[in-house]
Amino acid sequence: MERLQYISQGNTALEQQINIQKALDAGAGWIQVRWKNATEDSLRKLCCEVKILCKEYQASYIVNDRVDIAKETEADGVHLGLNDGPVKNARVILGAHKIIGGTANTFSDVLHRIEEECDYIGLGPFRYTPTKEKLSPVLGLDGFQQIFQKLNEQLSVLPKIYAIGGIVSEDIKILKELGLYGVAISGEITNNPDKTYKIKELLQ
């Protein structure tokens, strides 16, 4: 699994597609399609187009929340928020070989996601982000440190945890030191796609 995930941004299908195209051109290898204000038909159509795009770039693509659309468009997987239903249901629908990620906001969320056998966990938000309307409590560096301290005390092997929520490239060094596997970035890559290679280098 790539260590960098680009979470798409844009209020229209065209904006979404342009931003995803720029991210792919800049070296992103894993796209999460996230378009909260879309109609079902618009989201499905966008996902079909992103599927073709990502195939051209040999990149992976997953859908935020919508297991049904991930199945219909033959996505590589899905990312489930805290209220988006059980991972086991998504696994039955999508199959064992698909990527299923899940959001976590607390230490107990992380343990629950491990029990559910998520392929990766998106922990956050690290800081305030305007891309999410119903934002969970912001963890900040202190929150991340506390969760990782508990994980290191209780587990011999850490799960694949990605920092989410307002992440910028300057955060990566300290997050890696904590034990983060990767990051999911939206705003910084949307606004500065050329930073993608630098971010990937920092994550190596």
C-alpha cells in the first residue's frame, strides 16, 4: 500500500477531475474519491472516470463511504468513516482482496478498527480541516503521541496508521517518528500538486 493517499477535493465533477488529474500527473499513486455534496449519479459517473484515469497511471483508487459505488465501479476499495457501517459488511460486498480503510479518533477506535481487520486506519483529525463538515475532536500532536504510546505498550506490531485531517508536509517527520505508516493529504496537494514527490520522499 502506498504511504501517501490523496483525498480528492472539488465542488463540481470538473473540479474534482482536474484536481485528481493534477495529483496523478504529480506522482500520486493512490486516490480517495471524496465528494460529499454530489448526487448519487454524479458521484458514480466521476468514479467511473477516475477508475479509467487511475488505470492509465497504474494508481489505486478507493471511494469514501460508498461501498455500493465502490462495488459498481470496481474500485480498489473503500474508506469508511466512524458512522459508515461495519467493516465486515463491506468485506462481504467487496471481497477479501479489496482495500478497506477505517477512520479512528480515539485509542478505543483504533483497537476496534484492528479487531475489524481494516487494511489501514485513518487516525485524526490531526488539526482543524475545512474539508470535513462534522469534524471529530482535533487530536493534535499531543493526542497522537498519547495514542501511539498506548499502542506501543499493548501491541508488538503496529497497524498501518495514516494521519488524516489538515496534514501538511512539515508534519511528516514528527509523525513518522511516532510510528505513522503514512498520511492522507487533501488541501496541500490540491493547492500545490508539485509537492507530491517531496511528500512521497519524506515518507520513504
